Amino acid sequence: MKVLVSDSISSKGVEILKKAGFEVDVKTGLKPEELKAIIGEYDALIIRSATKVTADIIESADKLKVIGRAGTGVDNVDKVAATKKGIVVMNTPGGNTITTAEHAIAMLFSLARKIPQATASMKAGKWEKKKFMGVEIYNKTLGIIGLGRIGSEVAKRMQCMGMNVLAYDPFLSDERAEELGITKTDLDRLFSESDFITIHTPLTAETKYLINKDTIAKMKNGVYIINCARGGIINEKDLYEAIQSGKIAGAALDVFEKEPPEEGYPLIADERVICTPHLGASTVEAQENVAIAIAEQVVDYLINGTIRNA
Ligand code: NAD
Ligand code: MLT
């Protein structure tokens, strides 16, 4: 059987596929028309986030049995079109959880202490000690929207740093909240009491523009916002305006509605916004985890017909 790996993944994953006896082609950076032209030869397609598996690509995928995403979100796959064609879509949601939680926490500290701005200032030859006054996070309230895998890991770690944690998640049970020692709350309370808000939900019809001018109005003055989940959960125009007015003191963004954003995008140009180019899952460990997991899952499916998302 033939497997196409169309985004770069750790070589450990490729080795597993080859050891299982598959013919593996690693072809990254394909244009949509190039992928469409060759997809018909393959039994499995392994992707990260760059490859967009549209209905048009799927139409030509006549032998394809499985699409494996080395990562969490499967937003770059047309799942309806894949399902109609009998193609299984699988992901590896557990492999980058800790790494992404650590990234969100790094963003939170960077926001509180203006570390990226101070670094840029020193690299420009300046010594602006007064300009970069920070805030402590100790005894502050952290509002977590979405208490799944990543949100829970953020909660556990930030409780150890002395933060009071509030969480909003419509699917969170009272038992789980109690087990984590966090206060389960509604969104209005989370907005009105949090000093920092971090988002860890998928992008769905319910979470699209969850952070917008109306919800921002309910927040504390001077709140900080972190988004390492998905672009589109925050209305970026409303966020920009709230930062200009001082309502929001700063934002840390790893994900954007359009990736990469336009050059000179005002939100990114603003000094109170710190940002990373969708690096949440980018550690050696996480990339090995997701590559190994997706390779094993694809092997299991093609050989034994077993479906799992590790
Ligand atoms: P998860 O499924 O384990 O957790 C998501 C949580 O969001 C669930 O507990 C769910 O109940 C909750 N939720 C769903 N709808 C909600 C709503 N309307 N309001 C509040 N909560 C809601 O997912 P995860 O692995 O923790 O990932 C969280 C997000 O992070 C996803 O969007 C994922 O794609 C993203 N992610 C980003 C990176 C990155 O590189 N930046 C890396 C990994 C994951
Ligand atoms: C994910 O969904 O796992 C993340 O967006 C990370 C990525 O693969 O870039």
C-alpha cells in the first residue's frame, strides 16, 4: 500500500510506516492542483496543518482509505466529503497537549512581564527599565474557556503558581471540576472576574467570535487575553479596538483568522500584542509524539481495520 506524507512530520513516524511494509512518499509543499493530480495513487494521506484536504482533492482520492492528521485540529480536512467517500479521518489529540499548555503559559508570563517587548527594545540598543513595568500573576484570577486536555493542564500548572482558576466549559462535569480543584462558572462570571483569560476550545459555530465587542464589554478593565486554540474564536477587529481603548491591556496570540496574516496587520504591529506563528505544538517532543501516534494509527487501520485517535 502507498502512503503520502504531504506535510513535514518527524522521521520517526515515516520509519514506522516503512517498517510496516508501506511504500512512503514524503512530498511537502505541494500546490492543491499537484496534490489533486497524484492523490489517486495513495491508500493513506498523512498531514499536519499546511495541506488543505478539500472536497475537490477528495474527489480524486479514489484509493484513499484514511487521512491522518499529526496533531489535534482537523479543520483543514473536509470531513463531510471524506465521510461521503468512505475515508476515515483520524487525529492525535493527546500528543501535543502538554506542549501546547506550556506554550499558553509561556505566553501568559510573557504578557505579564512584557518579555518580548523588552527583548526587542534591548536588541535595538535601548535600556528602557521604566517602560516595561509588569504585573504579578500570584493571587490573580485566570479564566479558562474550554477545560479539555490543554485547558486542564494549564489549570493544574497555574494553580501551583498561586492563581485562582475559574473555568467555563458547557461539557465539564461537576466531578471533573472538583477533581481539578477549580471553580466551574458561567461565562459572565468568568468575564467579569478574570485578570487573564485563556482560550482552549475548538472553533465551532458556538465559539466563533466568542470574544467580541459585547463579551469584551463584560470583562474587567485591563484584562489580558491569550489564544493558543484557533483563530476565529476572537473577533480580531473587536480585540484591536479594545486594546486601543485600553479595555484590554494586552493579548498573546498563537493563532489567527488568516494564517499567515497580511503583512503590516495592525493587530500584530501593536506593541501590546505578542504573537507566535502557530507554534503551540512546536516542540521536538510533541512532534515526535504526534508523528509516531499517527503512523501507528494508520498502520493499525490499514492492516487490522482498527480505528483510534490517540
Ligand atoms: P479538547 O477537545 O480536549 O478540549 C476542548 C474543550 O473545549 C472540551 O472540554 C470541550 O467541552 C470545550 N468546549 C467545546 N465547546 C465549548 C464552548 N462553546 N465553550 C467552552 N468550552 C467548549 O481539545 P484540546 O486538545 O484541549 O485543544 C483545544 C484547542 O487547542 C483546539 O482548538 C485545538 O485545535 C487547539 N490546539 C492548538 C494548538 C496550537 O498549535 N496552537 C495545538 C494543539 C491544539
Ligand atoms: C493542532 O491542531 O494540533 C495544532 O494546530 C498544531 C499543529 O499541528 O500545528
